[in-house]
Amino acid sequence: MRILLDSFILRNPFFRRSFLGAARSLFCLCVLPMSIFNSGCSGTNNLTLQGQVSDLQNQRVAIQNERDAWKTRYEELSNSNRVQTHELASSQQQIMTLKQEQLVLQQQLKDTLEQVATAQKQNEYLSKQLARYEDIRHQQENGIQFASTPSPEKTAITQAERTLPSIPGTLVSTVNGEIHIELPGETLFEQSGAISPKGLSLIKETGRTIASQYPGAYVEIQGHLSSFQKVSSNFKDPHQQSTSQAMIVKDILIQENILPEKLLKVSGCGTSNPIISSATSKGVYRNYRIELVITPETP
């Protein structure tokens, strides 16, 4: 039946044209709408993807901007930290400098107080001596005779005072009835603290002079430093250094058989007994010394 129908349609031109036209119409009605629909869906999807890509690009730009802002803030904080660190280091250095200056001022104040105390003692002694001399002068003017006579030791030292020894490189004076012989520390000691050749000769000559002019007299060897003199790293304070230097002089006098040990005494005075102010180079030179104090009495 199907074969007869197909044969009829194919042989009859009218029916063949009608069939083909109907087929084309059916294709247009069914296939073309589907293509149009699919094309529309594809366009919508493309628009959606483009919107998402645009959003992602905007987010990336925002993140980059935020990253740049944090980077700028980090650099500002780093610069601020460097400035504060430098200021802190500078402040600490200033504090250390002020502390060192404070220590120097405290030492100067201490030395000044010691000098004031020494000056007060000397003033008291001079006042007593002045009063004593005034009393003697008054008694002499009134013809009063002294009943007492000085002891042999006092007489000997008084006679010795009239002929003070002359030792080149030293200063000799009398204080409170005692004879003081000053040996400059700059001459005696080298920078290392050892005795210099010139200092050794001066110590020997001074010791021999004492032994010949004041036989049997007691000798106190005093070590003195200037208040502005730097203490050697081998010693903890000026007192210890001055004591050590006085001991060196004592050992030389004993080892060279110049003076017997039983007549020698050592004391370290540090910076407590300056002769003059150490504010000048002359004062520093004068106050740095070994002082031999000769007395006829037992120490």
C-alpha cells in the first residue's frame, strides 16, 4: 500500500510539489523556532558570563587598591618606627652622658668638701699658733721668763728646721713642727706605674739625706693623687693607688739599705689632701706626689 502511495506521489507532479511544500512548511514551523530559541538562550548565557567577568575584574581592582593602601601604610609605620628608634637611641646616649657628668660632679663635690675640711683644719691650727705666738710675744714684752725647757727631741727637730735639706727636684717645708719633703709623682712614676730611672735616683738621694741629717727620725711615706687624675685600671680607687705607690718607695728605701723598716710608715691619702687647687695644670702636678713626713716621735 505504502509502495503504491509513494509511486503515485512520485509520478504525479502535482502531488509531488504539494508534498514537498508541506514538508518545507513543517520544517519551518518546527526546526526554525528551535534554532531561534537556542540562539536566544546562548545570547543570554553570554551576557551573564560577561557580567560575572566584569564583577571579578572590579573586585581585582578593588583588592589591588586595598593592597596598595596597606603597602603605603606599612611604609609609613616602618619610617615612623625608624625615627622613634633613632630618637630612643639618642635619648639613651644623652642619659648615659648625663649620668657620667653627674658622677664627675659628685666626685668634684666630694673633693671640694674634703678640701674645705682640710682648709678648716689648717685655719684652726693657724689660729691656735697665732694665739700662741701672740701670748709669747705678750709675755716677752712684759719680761716673763719661761720655766719649762723643750725636750731633747723637740730641740733636735727645731735645730734641723733651721737647716732644711736642699734636695734638687723636691720641695721641703715644715708643717706643725714636722718636716715635709715633696717628691713629684710625675718624676717618680712612668705611665705604666713603674718607677722611672730618674725617680729611683731621686728616692735614693732623698733617703740618704734623711738618714744623714735626721738619724733615728721616724718617716711617714704618704701617697697623694690629684683629684683630676685618672686612676689606673689596676686599682679600684685613688686611695688604693696612692697606697701602692707609697709602698713602692718604702720597699726601695729598705732594699737599698738606706733607712730601716722600723722607722718607716706608709699611708695612702688618695685625693683628700691637696696642697693647692687642681683646677690648673700646675695644681695637678703639685698635688700628685709622694710626701716624706719626718718626725722625731713614734708614729
